[in-house]
Amino acid sequence: MKVSIDARQRLDAVGRSTPEWRPWLGLVEETLVALGDPAWERVEVRGDPHPPDGAPALAGAEIVVDRRVVRAWVRRLLRAASGGGASGAVSLRGAAHRLDPRRFLEVAVGHDLEALAALSADSGADREALTALLAVAPMPVLHALGRRLAERVPESWSHGYCPVCGGWPTLAEVRGLERAVRLRCARCGGDWRGEWLQCCFCGKADHRQLGGLMSESHGETRKVETCESCRGYLKTMTTLAAWPAQTVALEDLATVDLDVAALGRGYRRPEKPGYPLGVRLVETASKRGFFRRRR
């Protein structure tokens, strides 16, 4: 499987403008290829029958995954990341054999930084290098579940974090002629309603605390919304229609100049997710011949 022509062009464009990002772009490409693997569509989810108010769809869920699919994906990702050239990345080569793939994917889906630190110590993997993989490792399983659970997301959802996976929005779309604010999640492809003049991270709605950074080349169509209360920031782009789920990650890469501008002024994105999922991944063996390679 290969990425789409559009994705290929976007990845190449980012690689030309920021060549130092090419190792990371290779990981993104591996992830986009994995998103198209039909094996992930067979993931099962058993949700909490009595979720607390404000809980995302996957909070407290048990996710049933195929053992071979999980192991193949995690090891492929670790091998690809180990070739990045940085000192920390090299440590992932050995970790590919010592790290428990199921546990790592479980931690990545939940974005559990404390559990990740323990995995890093046990496997000998560089902690920063392993943490970086949290952005891409859970995407194949979360996108599959996101498509399945999208219809359960209430239009009245009023929280800043994703109603499917509990992550903070990657960016916001100001969509269509009505200029509706839609928050988007690259982890699962989530799409939910945002509010004008309100910080999605801390909920602050005081216009005196809210500001923005505008792109000199794109003006209002591509900018950063900032909050002085929590010092958070969110990239905002004008669109005619909703981006496909996998495009969110590509748009995030293509607008790294906005991240640089925000970070340079002391704004940050929260390290921890908006809602701790507390998910559990359960492995099951493949049925014989079920995932046999096509000839």
C-alpha cells in the first residue's frame, strides 16, 4: 500500500521547505500507509455502559486488537524511527525487541506519560524518542474506531477535548460560508463544534485574555489563536469543507511555521490529554488465514 497522490505531494512539499523534518516525515508516511490497512477495521471496542458526564466515547473502554497486526505495526514504527539519525532514535532499534507492543500501543492510545516513562526505563528506549511516537503510534487503531464512533458524537458536545479519544484538538477549521468553528483531532480524525472567542484548553471566554498571531502571507485564512490565561495556542485555518481525517495530520505538518511563531512567543500546547481515557487493550489471535498476505 502507498499514500495517496495528494498526501505524497504534501509530504514532499514539507520535506523541501524543512529538510530537517525528513526523518519525521518518514514516520508520518508509514502511519498514513497503516491507516489504509483493512486489518484495523476488525478492531472491536467495548465501551463503558455508564460513562460519567463529559467522558469521550473511548473512556474506560476495552479495545480488542489482533496480536499480529499490533506487533507488526509497533515493530515497523520503531524500526523506522530508529533510522532517524538522532542519538535517542538509535535506542529504539533495540527496544523493538524488548518493548511489549500491546502495552506500548495501550499507553499510546491513552497518552499516558507516566506509564510511558516506565516503558522507557524497562526497554532502554530513549524517553524523548519514545514520547515523540505517541503522536503517530495510536493513529491506525484510533482512526478505525473514530470512523465507527463518529455517529455517537452529540452535536451539543461542548468540551474542548475530542469526544472520541479525549485528545486536545490539533487545529481548528473555520468552515464554509457560515464560518463555523470545527475542532479537529489528528489522532482519531475527530470533528466537533468549537466556539468563537473561547479557549478550547481552559475555557476562558474573556476577550481581553484572547489574542492571535497572523500569517503574513495568508492573513485571516491561516493564523494562531492564543490565550494569555493558560498560554495555550491553536492553529486555525479557513476551509470550504471538512478535511478528510488523514488530512488533518498533513495540514498540521504543512503549517509548522505557525507552531514556530507561537512557541517563540512562549505559548505551548498541553502535554497531557484533555481527558484521561484509562483504556485497556486486549489481544486476540488471528483466525487462521484471516490476515494472509494477498498474492
